[in-house]
Amino acid sequence: MHENAAFWDKIADKYAARPIADMDAYEYTLNRTRSYLGADDHVLELGAGTGGTARLLAPGVGQYTATDLSPAMVAIGQRKAAEEGIDNLTSRAGTVEEALADETPLDAVLGFNILHLLPDQAAVARLAHKRLRSGGYYITKTPSQPDGQAVAFWLMMNVAVPVMRLLGRAPYVNLPKITELEAGITAAGFEIIETGNYPAKAPPARYIVARKL
């Protein structure tokens, strides 16, 4: 875990300056997420990075907490939120497990481009379920395995990524199958009410909106 934090700390400034790769897909899922959030909601975002999405969503809710493993990422997010005068946004450094350990009930738990960096996506869904009020939302967007057994994908996951990790140029990656990702969310006690791939190109980014039963 400390290894991953060091990796993200090292690239925090570059990450903050990097443009969004697919703005149409980003804006679409951002607006879909907004449609599920209320003005008085308490929202927790996991893996918030430098807080770009948090700063766009926070003005529409009551209280927004953005968490990330990397203290350097969190520091950038805190500075930008202060510069933009967003006073209902709190940023904290820590693991996903630490972020979900609090017992304060939440209206929504969000995780964008974070689950594929964790070893057990189903366990995160179970922890999120415990934190949410009845009817609360677990909303995620996760790069996932493409259909079939593409040679290029196999080489990336089994050769390129491990080598890059050894060189300190890549984090831990665990790209899930869409069916397994959704099965874990359902098994945790959620009803999946909206899905889609945004973008759909390989590897697809699976957007999932699930409601606590």
C-alpha cells in the first residue's frame, strides 16, 4: 500500500495537469451522477485524486468528502478547493478501507477510476453498503477487461504492467471482468439500476449506478 502511495505522490503534479482523455464520456457520466445526488446529501468519493470531479460535484450537495491514498494528490485538491471557494468539500488522505471505516451514514459513495487499482472490488462494495443509508447510491466507473481474449490486452496485463511496476512506472492494476464486477456489487446487497461503457473502446470504462436495498 505504501508503495502505491509513493507512486501516486511522485506523479501528483503531472496528474493534476493532465487533460481528460475523453471529455464527452467524462461529462456524460458526471451529469448522470449529478442526477442521483440531492442538495442535502452527504457524499464520499474514493480515489478522488487531485479532486477535479469532487470540485464539480460538491456545490450540488450538502457535504462532500474526497479521499485518496496519496497525500500529495490530496494536498493539491485542498489547495484548488480553497482557491475556488468550495467550503463544503473536505479532502483526506488514506486507504479505501480507512475512508469507509467511519460509521456516519452516507447518501452516496462514489468511486471513479479507482476499483481497478484495488485487489478486491467486491469487498469495497460490501464496505460501501455498510456506510450507506437505505436507498443510498454506490456509483462507480471502472476500466474493465475487454470481451474475448485480445492478445494485446493479455500482453499488457501479464507482461508490460508487471515490468513497469518493477521499474516504479506503474501502480498495481487488477482490471475486472464486467460480469464479475457487477456480481460483486449485487452480492453486497445492491440493486444495479444503470450501466454503460463510457468510453466503450477497449478497455471499456464500466459506469454502474447501484442502490442499497
